[in-house]
Amino acid sequence: MPSSKNTSRSDAGMRPPTSAQERRVAARTVTPSWKRGAHWLLGAAVGLALPAWGAEAVDAERGRLLYENHCVVCHTSKVHRRIPPLPMDLKDLRLIVAAWAKGQDLRWSDSDISDVVEYLDRTHYRMIDR
């Protein structure tokens, strides 16, 4: 006589776990919906906080855009190939960029100045004292 209990492989995942081992496996493999929601919220919170941290990071591409928009009108690439170079280190380069930004009334923030300094250092000066 055939068994009334259908234990074929296709519906094995549909029946509730019966043994202690099956319950432990099920507990490890199934994440409750509230935990998935909590993980999603935590990930979203971290993702929203990252741009705030990244805002303080130096951005050479942004520096390039600022330089090309405001400085390249007067400065060709020749100005950065002087021998000896006018800025001797990153501190000098920062002072020069800040002075020109103030002289041109650009109202750049410290972040703007740092971005332009990073761009100039990467493309023209390659100073070692980072």
C-alpha cells in the first residue's frame, strides 16, 4: 500500500522541518523579513552617509574642472614647466593656488583649493611630500 505521505524531492522544501537538524538548517538558511528589512535600512543609512565622508576627500577630476574653467584662460601648460618649478612642495603649491583664487575673487573653499592642488600635482608637479 502506498504511503499517504508524499516525500518527493519537489515538495521537500514546502513541508515544515521535522527533525532538530532540519530546524537548525532552516534557521540558518531563512532570514526573517524583519531582519532583511533591518539589513536594507542599515545599508541605505551607510550609503547615504558615504557621500558626506567623500565630500572631504580630495577630487583631482573636480580640480581639473575648476582649473580649466577658471585658470587656463591665463595659464598654459608652459607655466608649470618652469625650471626650477615655482612651487617647491605641496605647501607652496597650495599657497600659490589660494593666493590666485583670492586675487581673482573666486571665493573657493578649502576643498576647492585642495582639489586644484591635487590636480596640478598629479598632472604637472608630482611632488613627493604627501
